[in-house]
Amino acid sequence: MIRNIKIFILTIFLLYGCEYEPIYSNKLGNNFSIEKINYNGEIGINNLINRKLERYKNIPISKKFSIKVNSFYEKISLSKDRTGKTTDYKIIIKIDFQIYHEEKIINLNLKEDFIIKNTTDEFEERKYEKTKIENATDIMTNALIIQLSQIQ
């Protein structure tokens, strides 16, 4: 018990001494702000994008953007077994960003696709598919953020 308390206190002092700070803290390290975002297409993907871009909205910085997002999701059967049951699916996610900045329109078209196997456990398959969609959307949103930070 005393050993656990000593380890806890030591950990606190070490973290405090090195000025530990979470990676995604609320620091404003970005050089742009998003004024307005319009979404069309797949609601689930749009919600993921909105959550990621929420921290960039309405920040008092002179470099401001308006964005129009068109998202598309498709699940295609790639192969079937002899009974006609699908064994492999191809998931395609397309996101088209139209960036409006100082009377200019910049188009950023991104596409991610991946193949998943059909399993007997539908719950696990849906969970895996959802995780893959979240990861792909996160990658594409990060590409948008990098693009926005590089625009002069």
C-alpha cells in the first residue's frame, strides 16, 4: 500500500516536472478558421468530419474558410461462394471538399477504399466496418486540415 502511494506521488512529480501536456490540448496552434461548413451526402461520415473540424470553427484569425462537403459511401460485393453468399466486400468512401477562400474555390477530392471479409459474426463485422470507415474518414479529414494550413 505504501509502495503504491510512493509510486503515485513520484509519477505526479515526474509529470509535473516535465510539464506534461496532452497532445490535443486546446492550444490554438493552427493558422486558420472555418466559418461555415455545408454537408451533403452520407450522414454518418459527415458527423465524423464535423466532430474533427469542430475545434477549427469560428476562431478569431484572419485566414477564414468556408467549406462544402459532399460525402459518398458504397459497399460492393466482390466475390460470392457457391451458395451465392457474399464472401468479400469492397467499401468505397469518397469525400469532395470545396474550399472557399478570398473569392477562390479550391477542390480537394479524396477517396479511400478497402476490402473486408464477410464473417459469420455480423456484430463483429459491422464493428470492424465502422472502425475502418472512421479511420478512413479521419485520414481524409487530416488531409483537409493539412491543405487548409498550407493555403496562403
